[in-house]
Amino acid sequence: MSSLLARLPGIGEKSALRLALAIVRSNDDYCRALSQAISDVHQHMRLCSVCCDLTSTPVCEICSDPRRDAGLICVVSQPQDRMAFERAGVFRGRYHVLHGVLDPLAGVGPNELKVASLLARLQPKEGEPKEGEPKEREKSPVREVIVATSPNVEGDATALYLAKLLEPLGVSVTRIASGVAVGGELEYADMTTLHRALEDRRSIS
């Protein structure tokens, strides 16, 4: 059991052994509940068809909430980054989860990220022409994309790539400010830091 637990991210051999022993020493009810919870998560969790966040429904609660600003999208690298913003309560738009950042040395390119689904959300729609007039293309339904990847080499490279990709669509692309420490991870940032990073965001050039 400990060898399986050690395959989880952030769990070393010693931690895995402690967890395994704790499970062995637990009562039957807890072990059954834990087993059922793991099975349920594996079977029912999926990616939201809109933002690619983890959800148990086809469309997540945030994407289906009409009170959220659909014209403002915050792009994050992982679901835990979205969770950090939601805990802080500093953002009322919607999200898009890339499930990674560009990292050529690790073999992670644009095709391994949820970039295509982001582009699909930004595409302008054909407007209904008036009688006798040619069709006109409407603007993108999204007015601003905030790139909220962590401020490190991979996060910055991803932000620059997205800016070059999205700006031709007529969408404003901004980057969270450096209130988040360079080289840090968003999921560990506090509420005040995340709020300042969002408020002081800047255009990517």
C-alpha cells in the first residue's frame, strides 16, 4: 500500500509509510468510507466542458452561474490555483484551467494544454445580417483574459505565448501583477497578495 501512496504528488516514502500504517490502524468504518470516497471521485469527477476545471457535472457551478462575469476570464494552470482565487473571494469572472504550463524540457507543449478549448471560448460569432446587408462578424464574447500563471520561467513563457495567440482576436490580455513572489506558487499565496495581484494586473507585451 505504501508504494502506491508514494506515487501521489508530494508524498515521499516516509510519508507514504505513515499514511499506510494510519489506515491499517483505523477502524473498519473509516476504511470503508475512505475507499468509497476514492472510488466516487475517480468515477464521477470530469472536466467541465467549458472551462476544463474539475467537476462532477457536465458544466461546473462557476460556468453555469449567471452572476459571474462571462466577459472576464482568468486563466490558471491548475485547479488548485482556481481554488486559491475562490478562497480569497477576489474574482467574480470565470476561469479557464490549462492543466499545466509550457515546459519544453518536460515535453509539455501547447497541444498538451487546454489551449484549443480556450480559443473556442473567444471566437466571435457570426451576426445575423439585416436584409440587404452583408454578414458582419461580432466581437469576441470575452473582453479580457487575465493570465494568472505562477511568476516563474514556465509561467511567464506560457503568459507570453497566450498573449501572442489571443491578442489578434481583439481581446485584452493582461498578466497578474508581481504581488505574487517571483518563483512562487499561486496556491500558497494569501488573500491580500492575490487581491493585489489581480487589481494591479498589467498588459502583456
